[in-house]
Amino acid sequence: MKIQFLLKLLCAGTFCGWYSAAAQKKVVIMGSSTAAGFGSSTYQLSWAGRLEDSYNINKTDGEDTVFYNLAVGGYNTYQELPAGYTQPAGRPSPDPLADVTKALGFHPDIVIINLPGNDVGAGFSLTETMCNFRLMYNTVTAAGAKCYITTTQPRNDYNIAQRQALLVMKDSILGEFGNFAINFWDDLVTGDGLNMLREDRRSLGGLVHPNDTGHNYLFKRVKDRNIFRATSVNSLINITKIYRENNGDNLIAEISLIGNQNVLMTIYNIAGILMQQKKWYLPQPSERMIVPIAALPTGIYFFKLSTGNSTDAVKAFIK
């Protein structure tokens, strides 16, 4: 099942160079009801609709920006993980019409993931939700695209404990993804410590979704992130090549760097579970890392290097 997933990605070219000389840019929006435009009076006034319009105002700039919105109301992180992911018992499987693999099939430059809270309502733990976000992020960036994860959003249909869980998850997303996290919390939340959705930014008669005003605040958060011109994921460090030696027992990563770097090396499996982690010092301009992987079971993995300055490099490999 997992090998089938990898073959799908390989056939789609997601581990190869996609980018042509054409100026067209592609953005895929994934997520649940807010990303689908719920709460706004029209889709054009949702954050996603406003974003699309904003990038297509200038028709003479030579950049044709195309948007694909795969969001489905009510969805959680499990339903949008890569195809072939084997979910734990009692968890939903990925939807092939809305998951990461579907998103990568469009060969995007940017993927924005807006899954702001259904995991909490479903009773999923913070750990598993963050693992799911990490897996989606790593899958997208390993394919050569930029990935942005939006934070949770306040909602009034949850109890106090659930609203607190949303707050904690917001902080976790901002801490984990740094420049590639987008804060959808602060502009919507009440200032009384109850973590409720503000009345003036809440859809009329609803408890969950922002209204046109609320969606406009979310749009501004995405717009301010400057998604096309933000610092590249691999600006300070890049994995130029990755392969195995010594009968497959050693993973070799050839690295190019701007400046000497202290990095954190991590290896995740396809379920987003941490398998190895180690700190390294890498001198510029290049370095060859040798990582023992004999103890890893056969499978698909993500090799990630983090500098601590919101700069990551990620590559997938097979053991």
C-alpha cells in the first residue's frame, strides 16, 4: 500500500523537477469549511476567493496564477493525508479527491492547508494532529513546492477544554512551521480569555465560521505572508542529492549551505512518526552526511534538516 503511494508520486513527477519556463503559477488550497468559503456571503468574499482575485487583478504582469480549491466542509487532517497512508484504527482514511496526493497532481508552486479545528471536535490528540500536519508539510516540500499551514480558529460550539486545546494547537503550529505558518487565530478570537469567536467577525446565526469581515482578516494574513516571494524553504540549506550505500545500511545526503550551520537532522516515517534525530554542525559550502539507517524497517521516509531559523530542507527516500 505504501509502495503504491510512492509510485503514484513518482508517476506524477513529484520527486522530480516540475517547473517549466512558463510564468504560470499554481496554488492549491486544501482544508475544511472555512477554506471552502463557509460563513462568507459569497465565495468571492471568502479568504480563498479574495486571495484568488488579488493575484489575478493585474492581467498584464506575465504571471497567470491558477487556483485549485480542494476544501471539503467537516474534514479533518486524516482525510487529507497522502494516498496510501495506513491510518490507525478508528481514524478516517484519506479522500483521493481532497488529499495531498491529489493536490500534488496539479504540480503546484504553493499549497495552503487550512484545517482549523475539526480534529479537536473528533477527539484526536494534539500529538497525532501535529504529526499529520508534519507529514503533509514534508510531503509537499519534498515534492518541491512551498507549503503553508494555517493555525486553528476559535469557534463557539466547543466547550472550555476544547477551546483551550485549539489555543494550544495554534501555538504548536506557529512554533513548528515558523514562516510557513499563517496565524488565523488572533484576528478572530475574543479578548476576554474565553477563546471564543468574536461576535462582529462571526457569521450571522452561526457558531463556527467567520463572516465576510472575518474572512477579510484571514485573507490579509495570507496576503501579508507574501507566499510567492517569501524566503525559500531551502534558502540557507539544500539537500542536493540523497542515496544509500553499504548495502543500503547508510543514507548519504549531499548538502549545500550558505554559511556554517548548526542543524537538527530528523527522519520521519510515512505516518509522521519520528524515527531518528540528531544535531549536526555543517561547514559551508558543502558537506556529505552519512546517516546509519540499518535499524529502520523497510518503508518510505522523510529526511529533514532544520536550521532553527524557519529554514528546512526535506527529501523523501525508500529503505
